[in-house]
Amino acid sequence: MSGASTEGKPITCVAAVAYEAGKPLTVEEIIVEPPKAHEVRIRVEYTAVCHTDAYTLSGVDPEGAFPSILGHEGAGVVESVGEGVTNVKPGDHVIALYTAECQKCKFCLSGKTNLCGAVRATQGKGVMPDGTSRFKNKKGETLFHFMGCSTFSQYTVVADVSVVAVDPSAPLESICLLGCGVTTGYGAAVKTADVQEGDTVAVFGGGTVGLSVIQGAKLRKASKIILVDINDEKKKYAKEFGATDFINGRTDLKEGQTIVEKLIEMTDGGLDYTFDCTGNTKVMRDALEACHKGWGTSIIIGVAAAGEEISTRPFQLVTGRVWKGSAFGGIKGRSEMGGLIEDYKKGKLKVDEFITHRKPFAEINEAFENLHSGECLRTVLDLQNSPCIC
Ligand code: NAD
Ligand code: AHE
Ligand code: ZN
């Protein structure tokens, strides 16, 4: 762990290493090199486990590299910075950003997208922008980075464009969730879709992402917000986060009725906006086809496995339905995170309500198991106050 001054030196700390697809993580000591130019070393205080971490660990992510340090929903404190870093300094409270924002590239300057081109190519290969890793295990084997964040380690190194300093009065334990799930769903509703008062909305999948879409749609005063899930445990969350209706897509249908027919019947011809928050390509099709003819827009948020493809009759699009996607809710992390944190502090944006489980870091594999229970929205892991397992 860190000594009096760790700046410029390697740090030995505890991390959860994904050695092999489909296998539990190994919690062990690793070595984290100091940050190079335009890099930031962060003491990660809290991280949550997102469905996407489980997706990559399962082996179906074409960008999944092993051995690696997963995790992308984390918050902590800057330990040290490399040469040329100006946006954060040691001691700053920060959130790691898997969607970087360099504010200089073609994407950042386009005004059309929150995607950034600065580090995405190397990020997808599990390395820092110079093509190397800052992580190795005690045998000296290189460990890959993940999504430019790798928050399943007590210390991580990220590119300076992949980190944002935040209001230090906001609890890191809560705002780590703004690193992915809450921001993604909320942003998809208020930015990507830009839901307006009176619009009708259906959300497929009531995890943290889907429930955050619901809270965004409620804030925009949507007239009908329908949560479709296949787990009845999600009914209580539907109500809590602002849905007007809950449908179990397997059991709440009449004999022979499809979910698309049910939704069209409930909304006089279909929805203004639908959101896929499941990653299931059949659900994505239903979400598109449940949209209103002429203008209904369906937004794909869920992540599907390598090789999966979406399909529908082109006629669905010819007749005015629109298929879109949303990454990190369309939110630019460095420019817009401050506003989300203000909204959270004012009580406009629910964040704490998603923390259904808390665990010491050493129990990270149980946090992955929790993901399968309907009751679990997010498990937050405490990295600094965990009993050392080494
Ligand atoms: P989660 O596992 O907590 O929630 C998924 C929900 O979908 C569960 O409630 C589950 O019961 C429900 N579901 C599963 N199959 C269904 C079906 N056939 N019909 C209806 N509901 C069904 O996951 P999460 O963390 O909320 O993430 C949701 C999805 O979004 C995942 O695919 C994740 O990888 C993806 N994601 C994408 C982004 C992005 O930026 N695009 C960001 C975060 C997460
Ligand atoms: N590596 C995957 C891509 C997975 C994916 O689509 N990721 C989402 C974020 S999921 C967060 O929980 C995303 O933002 N994608 C945009 C991007 O640039 O990665 C694959 O299928 O290759
Ligand atoms: Zn995520």
C-alpha cells in the first residue's frame, strides 16, 4: 500500500484480477506503475459492479482481454499525476470515465456526440495510450487495463482525458455509480431521447440502467412510463423510480398476445420512446416494433454479445420508426458530470437508492453473483477499508 510519498514510485496494492473468461476473479497483490505523461494515478475508494463487467468476464466481449483488471464504475482520490496533466491534481476527488472527453478531437468538437476519439483505440486493446500497461502481478506478468478505468484495484492509472474532478462534498461511495449505470440511463432519457412532457415511454429491463431511464423520463413529466421486465421483483422498483405501469413480459400477456401487441394496445398505437436496457437482441426488436408509426424512437443501451445482430422488417423504419443507440447516456463526462452531481445533491437525481448491497472488496466475486438476483441493483465495494486478504 502507499507510504508517506508514493509519487513517482510503483505501488503494491490489492486488486481483483480476471485471469480467465468465465472464472472468478483472483484477489491478490499487484504492482501499479507511476503515471506517465498525461496520465493520472487514482486511489480507488469505491467501485460498483455493472452488468458489463460480468459480460466481459463471461468471455463474450470481442474486446475482452485476459488477464485484466475489470471495473469501470469507480470513484477515488488522485494520488499523483504525470507530466502535462492540468485537469486534475493530487488530492482531487475524481470519477473515472470510460467515455473519455479530450475536448480537441473531431468527435468532441462535432457537437454531435459524446464519443471521443483520443484514447478509444488503445482503450479497446486494454492498454494505455502509449500501448503499454501500468499493471503487473507479483510474478511480473502484465495485466491488461479495461475500458480505460480498471477500478477493481486499490490503485489504477487512467489517461487524463478519462477522469473528472468532482465536488469533494459528494460521497464517493454514492457517486461512483455516476461512472456508469445511473448516468447512462438518465442521460439516455434526457439527452439522447430528450423526452418531453406528455411523451409515452417503455423501458425494457429494470436494472440500474433501466430504472435510471425511468427517473429521467419522470423528471421530464412523461405521461406514461411502462417498465417491462421478466422478474416480478422489479415491480417495486418500477414504482419507486417513477414508472406508471409494470408488465411482466412473460406472464402478464393474454393467451397468444405478444409484448408488442400489449404495449400498442396500452398506448393507442405505440410509444413515443422505447429503451432496451437488457442487451437481448430479441428484446431490441420488440422495443423498436412497439414504437408509434411515424415518429416512435427506440434507443438501444444494452450490450449484446459478439456475433449477435439486430433485425426487423425494413418496413418498420420506412414507416417512420427510428432506431438509435446511446453510450454513457450521451453525457460528456468532463463537461457534464458536475451538473449531475449538483442534481444529486439537490435531490433531483436518485443515486443512493441504487445501492442495494455493500461489501468489502475481498468479496467481489459475491458481488458478481448478486447481479443475478432480481433484488440487486448495485453492489458497492469498499476498496480502502477492506480487511487485507494477502
Ligand atoms: P441488470 O442486469 O442490472 O438489468 C437488466 C434487467 O433486464 C434485469 O432486471 C433483467 O431481469 C431484465 N431482463 C433480462 N431479460 C429480459 C427480457 N427478455 N425482457 C425484459 N427484461 C429483461 O443490468 P444493468 O446494469 O442495468 O445494464 C443493462 C444493460 O445495459 C446491460 O446490457 C449492460 O451491459 C448495458 N449497459 C450499457 C451502457 C451503455 O453505455 N450503452 C452502460 C451501462 C450498461
Ligand atoms: N467492448 C464491447 C462494447 C461494449 C459497449 O458497447 N460498451 C458501452 C458501454 S457499457 C458500460 O457498461 C459503450 O459505451 N460503448 C461505446 C464504446 O465506445 O465502447 C464490444 O462489443 O466490443
Ligand atoms: Zn457499466
